[in-house]
Amino acid sequence: MTRTRKPAGHIAFVGAGPGDPGLLTRRAHDALVEADQVIYDRGVPESLLATIRAEAKEDAQFTPAEGASGDVAKVLISAARSGLSAVHLVAGDPFGHDSVVKEVQAVARTAVHFEVVPGVGQAEGVATYAGVPLPGLRTAADVDDVSTLDFEALATAVARDSLALAVDAGDLATLRDGLLAAGLDGTTPVGVTGDGTGETQFTTTSTVDSFVAAALGFTGRVVLTLGAGVAHRDKLSWWENRPLYGWKVLVPRTKEQAGAMSARLRAYGAIPCEVPTIAVEPPRTPAQMERAVKGLVDGRYAWVLFTSVNAVRAVWEKFGEHGLDARHFGGVKIACIGEATADAVRAFGIQPELVPAGEQSSEGLLAEFSPHDEVLDPVGRVLLPRADIATETLAAGLTELGWEVDDVTAYRTVRAAPPPAEIRDAIKSGGFDAVLFTSSSTVRNLVGIAGKPHTRTVVAVIGPKTAETATEFGLRVDVQPAHASVPDLVEALASYAVELREKLAAMPAKQRRGSKVQGPTALRFR
């Protein structure tokens, strides 16, 4: 009789780093998304867990370490012996925690295969994000139990250079008393950082004598930086000094399009809040699009003009339904309004012939579009697939240039459901520092489902048509990029924030306090 063997399981002790999901190593990421069971420590931020859950196996189990029945090592070994891939996810580096070292030792005494995936130490990583260099031996430690610390050795290390300690906020007073009792000068500079590497990271600086009071209100794990390196924060604090750091930015877009803008905003330090205002749906009657696709294949059109990413998607979806691909665009020229739309076309392996170099709008495209010439253009028809509520500017302009235009409804935009009450209240009361509008429909629909943004909210629009609509609705337009694209829109908002900060910094203190400028940039100077 043949005996079936269970598949071999595997255990990984994975360092999550200091908290920012972007600091996970590639090996750590792979171990987590391939795991069947993940046991995580309380020091691992929810934002990082959410990132991993989104990519993990559908049936993967996530369990807090406190909720694991028995000790963690036994749970991991049991899972591995059942043929599962089990992970213990810890903050910082696995070997920075004595308890984890003991778990590894327990697993090593068995025949179960295991690995330890290092992570950036919490103390060291947050010190770098806070702008405090740790030269020399880069003294840093993640401390689970402050009672085990050698305070005299710490005091000596601080007097010689700088160090960083990751500790629980409740242990700060014990640390202060221990350092002072060990003879450390009470005027030694200290920085305390909460939510290290997170989107609300905040650092307060003081001295050994006063840092406990300065850090009042901090909870959870914090990182204490001590010594001469704290003085370098003014010039090296890059994370908290990003242009939009701490700005709550409203992103009213379709669900499919919000991700790219939010990612760019986060890179500048903003906290984006995505509120779908429109949903994209197929046209009520597909006959027009069916005829248009047949016309493309039959050579009926000289040009296809794409005005949005949604229009590109609509045409390619219809192509897919008929088993067609990019080869069936042979001989047809393509024009696009805006680089984002052009990128969507390039993603299908086609290089557009025309993208306006100047104003990326209907007017900008018409300014560069050649009039129809019966000799040079034997086919005189243009396909214009667009939204059901688009303006007639482009079709009328092409007709004036001598082209025949098939103006086809490729998709419909419908108003989304209103956002939750707390978001509606925040929009109307000034809870958002900025709002980014990428089309006239996002302006109309946001106002329709949630109300007008408060006057203190910075309004940024992608182009002139969107600006006109915002003005019609009584909104003050503060930011408009030279080119109509999402990257340029976010860049323009970041530049506006920098200019605002510089303007406020140049004001006398009394004038700053009386300034009507709102948001995190203003608050830093009050």
C-alpha cells in the first residue's frame, strides 16, 4: 500500500520594517503574499497589513499574535506540519526582538524548514525618516523591555555620538529617569517620533529634561533619538517636509482612475481620500459602436480622435468582443487629447500620430489638426468616440476643417451614490485641505452628491474647461497646470503648497496668526 505524504510546510519570520509598506523587502513581500497563515504583532501598522491583505491568497488567515492559541512558535510549527506556509510578521527586524529569537530557537529544534527575512530596524528606519543621522556605528535598538537596558552604557553612547531607541510611549518616563540617573546631561537634544514612517508621522524635539512632557499624547510605539544628530533635523527632515505632508486631499474621480492620482499624492506626503463621483457604463444602445468598429476594420475612417482614457477603453473592449486587436487599426491615424489618453493608446501597442504640444484640450487639438485635403486625404471621415455628455466643440471644429465626423457615444457617465455622511460634512466644513478636479463632470457630480467644498479648501483643476465649470459653481480656482494631465495637476498643487509655505515663512509672526490661509502648511508657522 502506498502511503501519501503530506506536503512540506514552511515557516518564515518576516521583518515588516518601521511601518511604511514601501520599505518591505521583496523577499518579505513574496513570503507574505504566498503565505497560508500570517500571525502579526501589534506593532505592525494596519496600513501595511491592508496592503498585504489586498495581495494575499484569497483564503489566507491573518491572526494577531495575542489571539494565537498557545505560544506563537507552537502555532507556526503546527501549521507547517500540516503543509501550510506560515509567517510571523514583526515590526522592524525579527532578531531585534528577544521573544522572536526564542521562537526561532524553538523552531530550529524541529525538522521544520524555516527562514528569517530581515527588515529595516524600527529605530534606525524612523530616525532616518525623521532626519536624524546616526553616524559611526549607527547605534539603534528596538526595545521590548526597558528594564533590561544598561542606562550607563546608553548615556556614554549618547555623549559620544547619537542613538535611536524604539520603545513604548508608556516607557518614556522610565527612560528619562534612567538616563538622568546615569549622569546624562539634561540639556542633551532629544527627538520623539510617533507613527514613524506613516502618513501622520510627527516629531517633537526637546531635551532629556523635558521630552516626556513634549511627547504627551503620543501612544503606541515611538522612536526616541538622542544626541548631536537631532540638531540636523532642520535640514535633513525629508519625510515631514514633503510639499503636501499632512494635507488631506479629496480625489473625486471614477473608481478605476483614482489609484494613479492617489499614489502621486502620497509620494508628496498627502493623505488622499477617494470619493467616486461618476461611474462609467456602456451606451444604452450598442448599435453606434458596432457600426464604428466595423467602419474601422473596413477602412471607413482616416482618423480616430480619443478625448479620454475611458473612450480608449470602450473601443478596445468592443474590439475584444469581436476578437480584434491593434492590427486592425492599420492605416488609421490616432489623435489624443492629453498624455494620459495617449499612454492608454500606447499600452495597446499603438503610437498616436498627434498629441497637442500646447493646450491639451479640444481647442488645442483643433489648433494642430490639419484641414481635410481631398488629394492628400482620400478618406475624409473621422471617428470621435466619447462620453454621452461631452461638449460639441471638437465635432464642430472638425467639420469646419472640412472633415466628416461620426460623433459616437462610446460610454455613459452616471452620477455615483453620495459618500458617507462624515465625508460630506468634511467637504462642506473645510475638513479637506485641497480638492482635485479632473473634468467638468467631477465638479458637477461632487457638488450634486456632497455639496460645495468649503472656501478654505484649495481647488485644483486639470484644465480650462474644468476651471470654467468650477467657476460656474461658485468655486475659487487656485491651481491649474500648464498641461492637462494628472501628473502635472499633482505637481502644480505641490508647487502651490511650497509657494504658500515660503510666503507664510516670510510673514511677521503677528501677520501669520491673522492670515486666512488654512491647512497644514499654514499651521506649521503659527
